[in-house]
Amino acid sequence: MLDQRRVVGLAISLTLPASVLAFGAVGHMTVGTVADQLIAGTNTAKQVRKILGTNLRTASVWADCAKGVSDKAFVYGGDGKYQECAVYENDASKAQMVVYVKRNATNCDRPPGAEICHKQYHYTDVAVQQAAYKVGLIGTSDHDIVSAISAAIAVLKGEPSPAPFRVNSKREALRILSHFVGDIHQPLHVAAVYLNAQGQIIDPDKGTVDPATETRGGNDILKGSTKLHALWDGVPAALNADKLLPDALEEARAVPLTPGPMSEWSQSWATETLGKGKKAFQDLTYSEEDPAHHYTVTLPPGYTALRGDVQRTQILRAGARLAQILTSIWP
């Protein structure tokens, strides 16, 4: 049985919006730019432009901009808050975000206190004890990031939007795909630690699941006043596309094609990113849980350099893989 302090803390944490801006806007736009460069001058690029009316760099932030639509009133309220969303803050584009959110608000199986469905598309929360992503593990679902990518690919291939996703056009599918491929390469959008009240790591896939052990992708773990998740969202200036490219473009070109059918690529990427997530949580120590269901983390020496190296690798892989998906669909 949960003690009262943990129940109150969990209730507080579930009312707070999770930070799900994997790599932040800069990182996402770098992923989009890498993909844009890799498909430049090809039929793939022509198809992308025809569907989007713009490029992948611009499209890559759309799914996060759509979070500016309120969960209940379904009105866009993000005007002027984020520079990267300004291109979508006209009447027609805001209407498109609203209808997407409405269609994907309550269409999934949501436990009490869980985020609205379209926000859950951005992540999965596999425990670091696991060796691979598998459907059915705690933290996975039929509407997590792995399934969301597969759903977007299906729509782009001309297939119906698979349940529970409600994606009604190739433009919408390409917008969310360009974002979600970035998300699945952010380690804390895949890997998670589950902590008891003493700040000890537990395995949620063994025994009875205690929902209070969920740390929401590191959003309940704090370094000072900063969420651990936010540390991984933020990328250094060196990973801005204008500084990273063109020197790193050959590294992106060298990323090998993922084996197996394209419908299973996202599961392979989740397993790979889980491995990166293990590094992100390695040698971290946690305080006891406070009344707001937060833990204070102590980071090991060299953690900032480790984070930067992992982010660079993952951003280049994400850009390369986004290009590979689209080239496979429109050779």
C-alpha cells in the first residue's frame, strides 16, 4: 500500500505537463536539416516538398507546436511563445493543429492521470534493466513512439491509419514522422528509471507494478531546478545545423540501413536508443523522494561531455534514418 506522502506526490506530478521536446527545437530542426541535405535533388525531395509545401527542417517541430492546443477547449494558445512555431501561427495552420489534437485526444487507452493521447505518441518508458524494447513491457503501449512511427509510415505508403492513431493525410503523417524520428533517438524518450521512495532503482517488470515509481522520462528527477529530461532535450550550440553541417554530412551518409521490413525499424531504433539510455542513467545517484514526487540527482564526472557525444551521434542517426524512410517510400 502506498503511504499518503507518495500518493500526494504522485497526484501532483501527474497534473504537471511532461517535457517532451526531444532535443528541443534546435535538435529537431538539425535532424530535419540533415534529412533535407541527404535527399536534396532527388525525387524524394520533390515528393516531400509537394506534400509539405516546405522542408523537413520546418516540419520537424510541428508535432510539438500542436501541444499549444489546449487539452479541453481545443484552442491554440501558443501564439508568440516559441519562435520555431511562428510559421504555424496563422489561422489555417492553427486550425490544422486543432483538428489533429481533437482526433488524437482520447482515442487511446489512458489510465487515470495520464497525458492526452497525442502527447503519449512522443515517447515510451522502458526500464533500464531491459536489454531490448518489447511490446508488453511496462512503459510500452500500442500508442507509444514505436507504434507512432510505424503508423505515420503506413499512411505515407498509402495505407489506412492504424488504430488507435487518427492520422488523416500524408501531410499530417510526414509532419509527425519528421518529429518522431527525432524523439525516438533521444535516450530519455525511450529509457527510464523507476525509483522507490528511498531513491533506489527498481525493476517495474518484476512483481507488482507500483505506479508511483514512474519518473516520467526523467521529468521527476532534478539537477538543481532543472529536470534531467530537460538536460537531454537541450543541445549545445555545436549541434545547431549551421555549425554541425556540412562537415558531419558524410557521417550521416554512412549510417547503415536498418535490417528488416520498414514497419519494424522503429522497434530496432528503440532498442538501440535504450542502450544509449543506459549510459544516460549510468552512475547516477538519487535522493529520497520529496513530497512533490521529485528526486535530486547527482551526476558523475564527465557527464556533460558524455551527453554531448551521445546527442551528436543520435541526431545524425535520426536525420539519416528519416531520409532513409522517405527514400524507401519515394525512390
